[in-house]
Amino acid sequence: MTIEEQGFLSPEIAPWIDKHRSENRAWFSLAMNLNSVAQQLWLAVPSTIAQWLAVPSEEAIWAACLFIRGLSSFQSTVLLAERGMTQDARTTARSCFETVFCLGALLKNRDFLGKFEKANLHNKKTFANASLEGGVKLDPGVSEKLIQFLDDFKRSGENAKPLIWKEVANSAGLGNVYDVYYRGLSNDAAHPSLIALKRYCDVDENNEFKEFHWGPDVKDVEATLMASCTACWYLVVWTAERVEHPEIKEKLDRCSEEYKRLIEVAKAADLA
């Protein structure tokens, strides 16, 4: 089946994977090296998670879960980017940054776990109210549990609030990363904004619409990999700081040098 018939699910996507990788060799190489370090890092985690992260056990467990989630999201962005599915890759990279913000906030601020738990309560409360008021037929047992949860929540006097991602990023020390990467990924990919929708339009020299464009031949694979590698870099660096493993440290140092070099190359290209 052709790409015209099956889209990105077509076996004809394979040559495009090779094309995108060859044209963005340096960033894909860095992504694969970061991924190898991350996988080795996870395998090197001692059985006692609390000892690994040197924080109370509950926080350590959630930190480990955030690491797993962030690594999975990073791998997803690489799979999507190599196929030229950059809108979806960038949307997943945005999710990866949210995970990184949470991990950083959890490791750097002991009060974040409480905020994290309250955000979960807020989400459960919102879901319960929506389910009961949304006109959806629920089993009596489900309705009873939701009502009981809301009653218990009201009696607790808990002041649950959702997470504000700018605040979480600031708590992680990544306010600038939020402004540069997260906002950009939100505007040009995650949300169906005008700039995101223009990805599907070809225009002439006067910026007039010519035709619709869809498929794997895209121009921003490199920028997408830059964003996703940035998220993964923080994820791995923060975790590696809590693991005594000389081989991982040596590999990560090489990745860090290459990451910084590629960032400088990208900055120079933007100024040219």
C-alpha cells in the first residue's frame, strides 16, 4: 500500500526514515546516544529506589516513575520524527518537558509532592463532577462511589488546585526552558493554532496559498530533535547525579559535549 493510500502506516515510509536520519545525522546520533545512556542508567538503578535518589521513599518512587515516563516520551518523539511526523513528535516532546519539569521540581523542592498530590485530587474531583453532571448513564455502583468521593472531599476541606506548568518549570529551575521550548511546542504543534495548521499548507513567494501539504517530507525534523534531546538531557543529567557509575558518567559527559556543540551550531545558523 502506498503513502497516498495508507499515509504514515504505509510500508513506503521506510525510505523516508532513512532520508530523515541521513539529513539530520548529528542530532539523530545524539538522540541514540542519550537514549543508550538513559537505558543503561535505568538498568543501573539499585533495587532500593530511596537509596538511589537519596530522598524519602515515596518521592523516590514517583521520581523513578517520572524518569520512566520521560524516557518513553523521548523515544516516542524519535520514532515520530524519523517518519517526518513532526507535529506529533513535537506534541510528544511537549509532554516530555512536562515530565521533566515535574521531576526537577520533585528533586529540588520537598513541598512539590504535596502540590502534585493536590493536583491529582483536583483532577479526580473535576472528573467526578463531570461524570455525574454530564448526562452519561453510569452504573449505580459507579455513581455511588463518585458521590462518596465528592462527599469525603468536601468534608476534608482540602484546597486542591491544578498544576500551573510555568510554576512547575520555575520550581525545577527551568523557567527559561519553559519560555523557549514549551511555549513554542504548545503554539506550533500541541494546539491547533494558525501557525500549527500552516504546516499543512504550501505557499508561493508572496505567501499565498498554493496547495495542501501532507506527508513525511518535512523541514523541521532537526528542530524537533533539538527540543526532544534537550528534554532528555535534563532527564538523564538529573538522574545520573544520583547514581555512582563511572561508565555512565563518561558517556553522559560525551553526550553533553556533543549536545552543547550542536546547540552552538544551531545558534550560529539562526544568526547567519
